[in-house]
Amino acid sequence: LRRPGHVLPLRAHPGGVRARAGHTEAAVEFCRLAGKFEAAAICEVVDDGDDHVPGRAALSSSGMMRGKACVAFARKWGLKVCTIADLVEYVKKTEGKLQLNGS
């Protein structure tokens, strides 16, 4: 949490993760499942890599963490991990599939 960043307003799909399996919908879905106001803040974890560019304060392989790198980061720091696929499966299992309303 040492880097400056930004917070942008995003709008989740009204059908949640059953309609769109995205990060925004997942964050709002967790709020809904917790019985809280359906608004959330999300972030991406930066992967600094290990390859320092000689003579520069830069890294050759930096970017956003994905998949396995996120799981490894969570294990290293004792954090819980839930994938969007896990969340979609849970919601479908406990609440059923999203029904079409014809609109």
C-alpha cells in the first residue's frame, strides 16, 4: 500500500456476478451477501517483479498481479482468497440462476 493510486467510480451490472462475472460485480456482490449497502472499492495489486533495470529506478517485469501470483501473494501474507468463479458458483448454488424478465 505504498504506491499512489486512484479511485474511479464504476457501476456494477444490476444482475451481479450471475449477469457479469467481473471485479466490480464481485465486490458489490460481497456487500449484498453481507447485508451491507451495495457499494464497494476495489484495487489491483501491483507485481513489482524482481528484475531491476540497471542504472534506473525501474523494473523490467512490473504489472498487475493475476491468478497464481495473487494466490501466492495471499499465502505469503496470510490473506483469504476467493475467485470470481468461486463467488459465481456460490451465488448460483444458494440463490439459483438469474431469471430473465423479458426486458
